Amino acid sequence: MPGRQLITLTTDFGYKDPFVGVMKGVILKISPEAEIIDLTHGIRPHDIVEAAYTIGMNFQYFPDETLHVVVVDPGVGSSRRPIFALSNHHFFLGPDNGVFSYIYGMEHEALSVIHVTADHYFLEKRSTTFQGRDVFAPIAAWFSRGVRMEKFGEPITDYEKVALPRPVVIPGGEVQGEIIITDGFGNAITNISQDDIDIACGAGAKDDCKIIFRGSEMPLKEFYAEGDKGSLCSVVNSSGLLEFFVYGGNAADVSGAAVGEKVAVVLRK
């Protein structure tokens, strides 16, 4: 659909810097009809794993054929490659540093990845420190104008992957996982899904499982307002993942919960 391409932007730029606005300006100057949506610019600086989880958990809520541009790029200006990928009817554009590792690990009808080398689509004057503006934004814009993905470079199979922490599920007994993200509310999101809990404790058996964090049981609630103010509780969030929260407060501040800390779900004996 040339001219009406939906483009999402995910970066670690923060919301005060002008970088995101400049990227949008580049896109719209080349493709005025493009539709741009900010997914988030609150990824922790240089956190490739958080970026991988964020785009992986959210892209499917957008229409097919959406282009998702992810610029979390500690290796900007180095020999790392810009890449363009297609999976599950969505397109992904960003640095070849593992930001699409969650996507690569999903079931998909087909996966195509190309190394973007067609530099005549880049901005003429380029910097080694802002390839979001000089490379990714113009490629997104020309794609929006109808240039096919394969015109931007050559197929590759040696794209970079980072090891994303996965829960260990023991049917009939236990799930072992960890905190993977803390969000803007201070909620500590784990890699344990509702499906994992159902496998370990039995589907729908909320009262038959215990959420263990730092050796203590965390009450499992249906929604945030069920929690006692000031107390750390758990809930299965809108992405289907177990998270810790403090109703009316900040779980990260109250508990110091941090990325990488271990969490277990065990069957109540």
C-alpha cells in the first residue's frame, strides 16, 4: 500500500531529546503519506534484551504489513549491519545486534532477513553516530513509497541473536523464571506466562500455585486494585506475563526488584 505504510518506532532515545522528531521528519520528507506511531522511546539505554522483548511482545497488535523500526544501537557506526526482516506478515528494520531475537525465536510461516546495503537510499550526508536518522528513517520512508524489501540489499542467514532468558517449566510442579523488564510504573515483569503457570499447576488452578520471590510467597491477584497498598503482589498482566506490582506505588522502589532476579511458581502441596 504505497504512501499509506504504517510505521512504528521503538528507541532508547527517551522523550526529551529531538532525535525521534528528526527521524519522523526524514520519513515524512521522503514519504509525506506515511503513518508513524511511537511504540516506545523508553527502552533503557543500550538494552538490546529489553528492546527484543518489547517489540516481540507487541508487534502482533498492529495490522499485517506494518513496518517496525527499532533503534537501540550501542554499536552505531561500527561494522554491525543494518538489517531488514520479514516474519509473520510484519516487517522489521534495525541494527543487526540481536534486537529481533524474540522475533527469530517465534514460530513463523517464513523468515527473511537482508543486509541493507543499497546506500543510494540513505541520506546523502551521513553521520557515524545517528544512523536512525541517516539510514533507518530513509529506508523506512522509501519502503513506504513502495520500494520492495529485496531492493535494499542481499539475503543473509548469519544475523545476530542474543540469548533471551527462557523459563524452565516442570509439568506438575514448578516454573523457574526471572524478571526481564521493569516498566514505567515500576512493575517488575517476568518471563513466566500464564501458559507456563497452567502447565506447572494446572489450568485455572490459581489457588493451587504459589509465586515465590526471594524466598517469600507473593499473593497472586486478578487485577491491580486487589493489592494492598504498599505491599508487593503479583498479577498476570495484559501481555499474559507474570509481574510484581505495588498498588498505588512502585514495585521497583518498594522492593528493589531488578532485572535478572529469579522467580518461581510452585504447586501448593
